[in-house]
Amino acid sequence: MEIQAANKPNYVLVLIMSNVQAQNTVSNDNDKTVAEKKRAALDLVLDAWSVGIEKGIDGEILAHASLFAALSDLIELYGEEAVANLAARLPQRIHNGEFTLVRQIQ
């Protein structure tokens, strides 16, 4: 059986942004606000992605541009070393299915 996220395109990159965690511990109220902002940000990126697809830009090109934008922004905020450490953990997270929107259930 296949499960797919309702009304959301199958794009891995956007989930990278939604899974980046802040280093500081915050209260439950702040956690809720951060979660709401992450969801709003994801919705904005998905909307922009849809516009790009409608304008004839291939998903792979959008993915590369989005990765560049995300990584360069994170480097500006946290520095190269922190982002390199984040990127070094991505293969295991990918293998664990953290960014997979469509899963095969056996």
C-alpha cells in the first residue's frame, strides 16, 4: 500500500528546512510558534515551487536552486562548519526515511 501526503508535491528539499532544529531550548509556547512558522514557511515554499513548475521549470532545477538558497542562508546564519555538520548527517537521515513523503508499507 502507498501513502502520500495529501495535496503536497513530493519534494525532499523543503523538508530539510522544516527539520532544521534551533540549538536553544524554548518553552512549549515558543515551540508551538516555531512549529506554526515552519509550517507557514513550508507552505510558502511549496506555493513558489508550484509556480515554478507552472512556468516550465523542471523540478530538478528547482531542487538545486532551492538547495543552494537553503544552504547559503544557513551558512550565513550559522557558519560553514555548522552547516557542514548538518549536511554530514543527511545521508543517514535520508536512509532512515525522514524526507520520504511516499512510503511503501508491507
